[in-house]
Amino acid sequence: MAEYDSVDFLQLDELLSDEEKLARNTVREFVSREFLPVVQEHIRRDGSFPMELVPTMAELGLFGANLHGYGCAGMNNIAYGLVMQELERGDSGLRSFASVQGGLVMYPIHAYGSDTQKERWLPELAAGRAIGCFGLTEPDFGSHAGGMLTKAERKGDGWVLNGTKRWITNGSLADVAVVWARSRDGIGGFLVERDRPGFETGDMKGKFSLRGSVTSELFLRDVELPEENRLPSAAGLKAPLSCLTQARYGIAWGALGAAMACYDEVVRYTRDRIVQGGPLAGKQLTQEKLADMLTEITKGQLLALRVAQLKDAGKLHHTMVSMAKRNNVDIALQIARQARDLLGANGIVDDYQSMRHMVNLETVRTYEGTHDIHTLILGEHITGMRAL
Amino acid sequence: MKIMVCLKQVPHQDARLDIDSAGTWIQESNIKFEINTYDTYALEEALRAKDEGECEVVVVSIGPDRTTQALRTALGMGADRAVHIKDEEADGSDALGLAKLLAAVAKEESPDTIFTGFMSDDDNFAAVPPMLAELVGLPHTTAAVKVVRGDSSLTVDRETEGGSYEVVELPLPCLVSVQTGINQVRYASLKGIMAAKKKPLDVKSVADLGLSGSVGAGAAKVKIEKIAPPPKGDTAELLEGSTDEVVAGLVTKIKELGLL
């Protein structure tokens, strides 16, 4: 069977540099050769990630690929986006792993950390020898992160943290957690090492979605930290939100990867599947669905590519990332649903991947800013009025 | 220590191949290309030598503009320099013409070892490596499945018919053509791809190599008259009908031929 190839209806490859294409190809090869053969086994286990692939992922440079220095590849944002696209072609859990490590752990240390923190953590995180997680969301505060209850209180020269974080990707795998907590001075970021007394984690089980990813709760009970563990330049909610802009940017590209995986699967399937004397692909209702998929993927690619160019040019506004994340995840989810539909009964078994992408994308739609929150961000941008 | 690796860019294994209007090659527009599979193993073999000690790896390829991507991939995987022989005058070269071009580069570079793939995925000639070695005056062997590096020689296990191996020792400098599966080929890392941007990629013309008039279609002793898809043989039989009928027909045929 022919290898997977991405959609390029508008010959967008012509707009990519050699490096950008090479980055995409090398990650695609890794996903095909090493990730896809093992993904099912992890999905069946629920909440399990193929940790044995982490050294190869690090060697490839997948962690913090768009950051500069400290062992990071220093790629531009188009190449970074293409990398995220290829990872999510494998599974949203694979992309999430890299997104969290790079966009939500390495990025805040890179942007807001002290030199000591950068030197201590960034090379280890880039090399995959240390795993990180990002603790912002709480059981009662998701979209309204500013309402967080986790507290940081001064004690001598240091801090004491108390609170609970939930829906934390890689929480129990993490050697270091970037925990956001409220102090008298406002919201601040803290690096909590795994072995700090009072810091515990537990995994969320029974997930229908993102089963190839570890999702945890973080429990902080009188966790004492020295001042050196506070991110010195992170002041206020703006800091964690800037991290989310990084990760959401990656998601806008990643969702296209999931959409293209479903599209590729269903084009192949409908060509081979004989229904009432002819291929399913030859039926009008099928062709309408396929035409919609191709069109939406292509529009999503244009959106992602332009946002990438603006990001590289330093002209990005977070509302643009909201539009890209909102649109591309939404169309990817619709494409996955349509693909699963066209696969018929076959579509519900894990020999086919569209349903796996579909249920993953249900999560992706409501994480890193829900679809509705991004709607309101755009709504506020248009009207100047903050709606609830 | 210097190792030269010869790479060929060939149509992607999944590319849909259509014959061109002259009937002597395939239509190259709108198909994807990749590094010849055998050559990726040759490159990996060189990169392993580099991992173990001080060694410069120079990759060389002949082809049009698109060949740059193959060379950049090789640089991304860890090669140090690339030489791209790019000249329309080289078009239509036969194996000897290609070997002459590579030999001219080899003479300039004076590598301690030349690794090549055993053959190319598209032409399957397996002729260029021995010709190149002879033109440069190097001892050579083909179809290597294991290479052990010594101080002044290579010990090579080469594949022979029937699954047996022949062990040969070659003094350096020498040329070895490599069989697939000899190693596990690495990926080009993102850091490597970024670093590759800054690595030298020299473009050379036929004239630069002093070979004007002696390579290319005009000088080729072997000319492709025609390429064609495999003809339908007289003995081929196409089974028709529903799946059940086709399967039943196939089983009957296998029994008739005494294959079961």
C-alpha cells in the first residue's frame, strides 16, 4: 500500500523552504515507522504513552523545536507547525506530549525563567531526560483560569504552595511541574520538582479520548519551595496565557494532521469498498463528503500557514491563534466524524484510525481554550465587548 | 579520514510512473523523489564511522535542481559537505558516464573510502560502483552486509548467492557498495536540518570536472531504446466473476498445477 502523503491541493509545498519540507518529512517517517505500529496497544491500555520513543523524539529535536539555544533546534514557526501536524497525524496524544514539553514547559522557562533555571532544565527537557508538565487548570477552574484557588504564600525567603491541579498532561510522568498559583502579588509560576515533600500526582482513568496520553491530577499540600524555583519574569495571568498561545498555535497545525490522516484513510477505503456493484467512492453522497473534507483541509492549511508567517514576523496577535485553533480543530473534528461515518461498521474498530482521531479531537476541541471561549475571544475582538 | 558517499535521487517508491512521450524514460514532472534506498544505508555506514572518530563525510550526487533536497537531507543526517554535479550536459549519461563524473570528484577529494549503494531502485544496473572504482584505481567489492573498519583496511562480509557470505579484506583506500539492511538508517534530526543550511554544498558542471564531450547522451555507449510496462504474457489468465468465483477458480488452478 502506498505511503501516507499530506494534502497539497493548492501546491502549498511551493511556499515551503527545503528545511521546512525536510522537517516535515523526517517527522512523518518517524511517525510511520515507529509510532503508528505501537499506538493501538497504548490506546487499549488507557492512559499510557510509548515512553520508549522519548529518546528518539528528543534526538529528532521534537521538544522545543522553535526555541533557540539550550540544545533546541531553533526552527521557524512554519517548520514547527509542520512538525506538530505530522505528530498529530499519528495521534493527538503524541502531539500533546511534544506540545506540553515544548510549548508549556520549556517555553515558560525560556521566556520567564532565570538563567539558572534555564541552564538547569532546558537542556534536560530538550534531550528528553527530564519530562515536564504544566499546572494551570483546576477542578473548578478551567476556562476561568484567573479564578484559581491554588495559593503561594511567603515563608521566610521561600514559598509554600497549596492546591490541586487537574487535567494535567504528563503530570505523573513529570520530573518538573510548572505550577501557577496565586500569591499576594498576583499569579506567579513555580517550578515544582517531582520529589518535593507534599507534592503528589494521580492519573485520571476511564478516558474515552486521548487514551494514548497520560492525564493527571497534581496535589500540592504545604509544598515548600525556595525563591529560586519561582519564575522571576512571570507576572500575572498574562504569563500562563502566553504559554497557551504557543501551545494553541501548535494545535492549529496539529489538528490538520489528524484531519489529513482521516481523509487519507477514507479516500483509500471508499475507493476499495464495493457497495451495490461499485466503489463507495463513486457515489454522490461520498463525493460530497470528500469534496468538503479536501476544501476544509485546504482552507485550514492557508490559515495555519499565514498565522505562521505572521508569528515569524513578530506580528501575531493572540486572536489570530484563537481563530486558527478554533477553526482547524472544528473542521478536523467534522472530518473525523464524516470519515468514521463513511467507514461504516469497520469504522468502530481500531484497525481504522478515524474514530480514534475523532474521540481525541473531542478533547482537543475543549482543551487549550474551548471552542466556545475562542468564539468569545473573537467576539470581543470584533465588538470590543466581553461577553459571558 | 575522509569518506565519500555517492547518492542518487530516484522516483519515490510510491510514485505513479508514466512513460514520457519519447518512450525512453518516465515523466518526471509532478512525482516525488527520494534518496535511493541502497544509498541511505551507504550513508549511514559512513556516518557510523564519523560517530566513532574523526572523519569527514562528503556526499556526491548527479542530477537537476531537485537533487539538492537529497543532498540537504544527507547533510541533515550528519554529512559534512555535499557536491552536486548539476549540468544538462550530463543528461543521458550511461553508467560509464556517471562513473566518470563521480570519479572526477573522487580524484579531487581523495577519500579513504567510497561507500555507494549496491544498485539504484530505478535502473537496477549495479554498474556504476565497480566502474567508478576502476576509473579511480581502487580495490572494490559489492553487496556488503557487514563492514568492519581496521586501521588500514576494511573487512567486508558480502552477500553471495544462496544466502552464504564471502569475507573479503580490502586495503584503504577502497570502494564498497552496500546492500540494504546492513544497518538501521538514522533520521535527519531537526537540529541537523537546521545545521545543514550552513554546510557547504558545491555545485559543479561537467566542464568544471574536465569532462566536456565525454559524458552525457552523446558519449553514451548504452542508449535506452524504449521502456515499457511488462507485457501481458500469453500464459497469463485473468480470473473474472464474483470474489467467491475468483477464489474458487484460483484454488482449482493451484490444484491443477500441482502447487498444493
